[in-house]
Amino acid sequence: MIGDNVKKKLKDIFGAKNFLDSTEHRIAYSYDGTPVITSMPDSIVIPASVNQISGLMHLANEEKFAVVPRGSGSGLSGGSIPSENSVVLLMNQWDKVIELDENNLTAWVEPGVITAKFQSKVEAIGLFYPPDPGSAQICTLGGNVAENAGGLRGLKYGVTKNYVLGFEVVLPSGEVMRIGGKNMKDVAGYNLKDVLIGSEGTLGIFTKILLKLIPMPASSKTMLAFYDSIGSAAETVSAITAARILPAMMEFLDNPTIRAVESFSRLGLDVNTGALLLVEVDGPRSAVEEDAAAVEKICRTSGANEVRVAKDEAEAMKLKAARKSALAALARIRPTTILEDATVPRSELATMVDFINKTAKKHDIQMGTFGHAGDGNLHPTGLTDERDHAEIERTERAFEEIFRKAVELGGTITGEHGVGLTKRKFLEELYNSPFVQMMKTTKQMIDPNGVLNPGKVVSLTPRCEGALPRSREQIERIMQKMDNPSEAYI
Amino acid sequence: MKAISDDLLTQCMHCGLCLSVCPTYELTGLERSSPRGRIRLMKNVMEGKIPVSDAFVEEMEFCLDCQACETACPAGVKYGELVESARVFVEERRKGFSLKQFVLTKIVVRKRSLRLAANVMRFYEKSGVEKVALGILKPFSRRLYNRAKLLPRISNQFAFDVLPAVTDPKGEVRGTVAILTGCVMDVFYADVNKDTVDVLVENGWRVVIPQGQVCCGSLNGHNGDGKTPPILARKNIEAFEKSGADYYVINSAGCGAFMKQYGEILADDKVFAERAKKFSEKVKDFSEFLYETGYRKPSTGIDRPTVYHEACHLVHAQKVSEQPKAIVKQLSGENFRELNEATWCCGSAGIYNVTRYEDASKLLDRKLKNIRESNAEVVVTGNPGCLAQIGAGIKNDGLNIEALHPATVLNRLYKSGKV
């Protein structure tokens, strides 16, 4: 626990009003979007300036407590779940768009700006910020940069890192570093920018971000293709790729996901459909018409029973919103949804989906799978109930096999959610040792005292973050401690 | 001790999609003022990990119960039910006297007491006492003065007293509908009740006002009183059944939403469970009913810029949104304007604007800003609370805008052709 003298110093830095440590507040910051794991921070601070954040890091190094940065808390790998002996640094109130530069097509933003709000703001002046995570309505741009978020448009437009030109960041030491600028080319030294992007809050705290914008595509067309089986949907994806068409979006949903989404969105989808594909093509009007016609034809020849084209922008938005609701909608089937994001090369999509379904059957668990078919980024989602410990255990075992298979197929354990707490073990096990070692060395060098979001991505031992509740044994142990609420929450 | 269902609590998988639509989270930016934060606090209270602390009570009361989060929640969390149970849980543990509970259980739900209170208020307004009182109040408490000044006028006559128990249409009878005259609606907006009857009759419906009807119970149900609503529900079921009506048409969003829940409220009642279910199936919001059964289009339309404000208990609680909007669009034609954040709570939220005046005012300011930016001169909304709240804001800011119920709009167009 953080001592009273340290709390007093925190109050001195942030002001009493922006220092929170009531049990109610600590409970409210004990979780993020990640299932099952929770753990309370000792206190929460709301910064008003870069200097205060800098001061916080100095104090953390002196007094040896952990700092856990947090935006909206929508992460899915436990990146913003507090560790032991920690202070949550709340960035969601830094929500200003500082500058929109229409001459350079760039924007300076604060890290707490909500992604969807930023998208609408730039779209209103004919510009486009493509990264579009499923949680865009609530997630923050700072969180997106920290996680190198992907989303629905990864295939054609890339992910967050492709749109970050620079930033201001507070390092674990408390120093303030600035990287990049409005240049489209910049090779001055090592590409440290990409080391910090996707560092999951372990190497620095973003305080100001410079983003690249592109002109808004002139037109787009969105369509839905319905299939009897996932196999035909996967075949369609391969055929579209082979035809040299690059859609802005190719999303797929399996039957359980279709049922859940329909139950929430009431779009009139046939709930007996085996799988569906949501495809969007965009660009100049004539090219869009051509691509859309070609995609529709490929869908039909690959076995689609029906292809429905959205009649207008409003319907297209509805379809995309429905797709984005998939994860939470699956909770209608079972309350706890353990979502992973194993990713494979596009050509292995069908193999991977098949393996996921077999593995689910083998471990007797329910699974709903959806995801970004176009870029091979799958979201197999275990449908379970956190109160059923045996089933949670079976789900974890199934995912272990799924991760191994993904890596075996030349894929990765996480396409966009990050390693965080939940996949740290697999990072160490399934990746080559120089790769993992270089990450550890980097963390050690930038944050020698392990004060910034310790225990996430890689773990350094000995370390100050203490036990993090993830392995089955740890969960069981903490479950037993439930009578003593100050110790752990699950 | 009535526990909050663990199944309902566990249904929340804390994805956070509720954050972007929650007005209280928007005000504070703090997680505990968000739906998923409150659910997490409830879970901890129910598991006995934290006591029913002041902070917990504050957070449950700070919530507007607008249920915008339910509309946004893909997982189907029944948040309204959760927060209402939590409030009952809190009230059952409250020691000492609560003015709010007294007013709700002893005045509002008793027709005679409510009338007495309203008559006193009417006398206060008409006799000149109000002017004197406001004059005295002004130098002492600007806040109270502002609040008192903005109260909507008490109706001259209660519709329940003056409207006939049965009104027949002129030509062919399409069927029989029963209406609820309500408490807030009849005290402040008796005219809306009269308009409702006129419009229904005009469209060929025989309108019955069940004489044994009582308050729907929503204000109690939303404010931590779990005992009164089932009693009121049973009385209303009996009264409305006697009317023999095909539909129960409700012109107040809050009442309609609650009466649609009678089936759930009395699900465990041996005598009433089945009757309550049937009752709820017959309940229709005024606009929902007109849209579904069809209505005579007036020969003229609203001739000023018009917006539609979506009452929380229509759009979120009853999921009735397209129907009233379509009607307003039909009646205003090219004068229709889109209202930004139309589905955001105006701060009325039952009696929230009385119990939490400051918070409600912030939401009202936001609503008024959006209304002003739309350049509308008419705001149509289907709930007396919203009419009062937005009406107060308009009055306070001296705006040239009218807040009207859809029934009033239609009746004026039928009668004078002008709105």
C-alpha cells in the first residue's frame, strides 16, 4: 500500500480535488474491458499539466510505486488494470483537438480525445482518419496509440501507427520527450517513434499526439453476403484478394455472432445463416461501382445465398455499428465473453477458423467467432460465465491451443488488442528469445525502477508490481481470498 | 432485504460502450458516475465488500435513470431495473425521515392529497400570494427564487374532473381506448389530456377514462419505493379491465413505460400475474398508437421550424422513437429540423429536476443550446416532465419557442389549422 506521506505528496502535486482514494473510486478503476481480471489501485490522480505528470513519475521513482495510465478503460488485454501498489493516471479529461492543419493534413490532439468524435470532426471538413477500432465510440486516441489499435479498416488503410507523425511523451524518468513532426519523411536516428507506439503504457505517457489525415474517399459502397458455411465466406475473401481488389473492409461473423448481433440490432438478419461477410469498397465513384459489382459477383460464385447492398449511408452505418457491437452482443448468450485476437496470414483464414471450432468442441466450450477477415485478424470469443471456474479453465486451455496454432501457421497471438497481462505468458513462450530479450532490455533501460505500468507486455524479475492475477492457480488463490476484499477483486 | 439479482449484475461485461451516452459520466468524467461503474459498485455492495456508503447512495441518486445506456448496451444489461432495485435497497436501509418519500407515498399517489396540494398551489398562484412570496424570496435565495419562478402553471381544471367518462366519436367507431389522466400531467397539463381525448375521438376511437384509476407508480418505482407500485398496479389493472378497452393509450412517456412493466412487476403475484401481462400488452404510447393505427392528416402543417425531443422513457425505456418522429415529420414537412443529441436527457427525469436541481440545470442548458442551434420555434415531446423542464428553460432564457405535446399539435391543427 502507498503510505500516507506519499499520498500527501500526491495531493500536493495534483491538488486535493484531483486526488481520489475512496473505496468507491478505487473499485471503479479496478477493471477495464478485459474479462475476469480486476485489481484495485491505491489511488487515482487527474493531471492538469505535463509538469504534474512529470512530477508524478519523479515521485514514483523515489517512493517506488507503480503508475498505471488510463484513457476510457476499454482495453481487452488488461493493459490498464492496476497492479499492486499503484496509482491510476486518468487521461480521459485531456480531450481537446489542439490544431487541425488543413495545409499539411495533420492534427495535434490531446490523448483523451474520443476516437469517434475525432473521426466526425475531421470528416466534417472532408478529411479522413481511417483507424477504426470496434470501440471507437468510447476509446481514446492516446489509448489507440499506446495499443497501436487496428480495427475495421486495417486491410486497406493500415493501423494507428500508420497515422502517427509524432508526439510528446513523459518518460518513466519524468523527462519530457518530443518525437517527429509534420514531415512525411524523417530518418533522423533510430525509429524510436515505433518503439513507443504500441508500448501499452509501459514506456511513456502520451501527452500530445500529431496525427496524419488523408482526403475522404469520394464514395463508398457497403454490402452483406450471406453463406451457409464459414468455409465459403473464407473462400470469398481469398477470391477477392486473388482478383486484385482491395476493399476498405471485409468483416465476417459466424452463426452464434449473427444471432447475438441480430438480437441487439434488429436488422432483420436471417439467424439461420451460417456466416456473413460485410464488405465495403471505397474510392472514386466509377472505381467503387466497378469493384462493388466484381465483389458481388465473386460472393455469388463462392457460394453466397444472398448479397444485400446498403441502400444509403445511413444503412451502411447501421451495418457497421452492428458489426462493432458483436463482442458485447455475444454476452447475451453467456455473460462472460473471453475475446482474443489471434491473427493469421489471410490465406490461412479457413484453416484457422476450422481449428478454432474443433478446439472449442474438444474442450466443450461455446465459441462465437467474428473478425477482420480481410486481414486475417480473428476474434474467437469464448462464451462462458466467470462464476463457473471449471469452464473458465477449459476456455483458457482452448485459447492456449489456438495461440499455438496461430503462431504455427505463421500468425501472431495478438493482431490489435495488445499483450497486456493476458498474453504475456504466450509472448515469452511462443516467440524467439532474442526478440523477447530485446523487449525486456528496452523496458529495463527506459524504466529501470519498473514504475510505469509494470508487469504488462513483459515482466522483469525481480520487480515491484507483485503478483498479477492471471494464471489459473492465481485466480483460484484470489478467489479464496474473496472474504478479504482489500486483497483482491475478481 | 431485497437483493439485486447477481445474474443481472454479471450480465455487464464492462466493455464501456455505455460511457459515450451517459449524461452523468459526461458531467464528471469519472468512472463511478458511469453505468458500468455503478454496476460494479452495486456488485460490491451485494457481495458485502463495501457498505451502503454515502458515496454509494449519492451515485445511485446522481443517476438520471434515463436508460440511454440500455439503448447503447449490446449485451442487453437491464440497467434501469438494476438502479431502481439499488434505490429500493438504499431506501430500505435509510434511517430517519425522507421528505422525498413522504411526498411520493403520501401525496402524489393519493388523488385526494394531490388535488388538495394542487388546489393550495393554484390559490397561491392566483391570489397574488405567489407574487408576494417570490418578492420576499428573491433577496434571500436566488436559487430558490429561480426554482419557484419556473414552475409550470397549475391547470385551471383537472381533466379527470371535467372530461366525460366516455366520449363517443361522431361516425363509425373503430374501437375503444382507455386513457390515464396521470398525476403530473393532470396537475400541470390538463389541456394535454383534453387534446388527447379530442384527437383520439377525431380519429374514430371511443375514449374511456376509467374512474377507479390511480397514479401509475413510476415516480415511486424510480425513487426507491418498492412497496407502492404493485399496489397501484393492481388498482389500475382492475380499473382499466372494467373499461373493456382494446388499447390503453398513455400520453406520458414515463407512465407508459412503467405500465408496460406491470407484467414484470406483478410476475410473482398469484392473482394478477397473467392479468398484468395482458394489461401491459395493451399499453401503447399516444404517438406509437396513432402511428400504428393511422390517423387523419390535418390539411395544414406546423408553419414554424420544428424539432422533436426524444423523451428518455419513450426512446430508451419503451424503444419508441421512429413513430413519434415520423408523425412530427409528417406534420411539419419541410419545417422539420434535426435536433442534435435529441436522445439526450433534458434533466427532467421524473423528479430529478426537483431533487437535483443543479445537475438537472446543466443538462437543461445543454439541451437548450442544441435547440437554439437548430433554430427551432417548436419543440415537440411526448412527456410532461420534459415539457415542464424544457418549458422552464425557454421561459428563463426568454426564448421565442413553444414546447408542445404531439396531441396538442395535432388538436390545434385539426381545430384551427395553425400551430
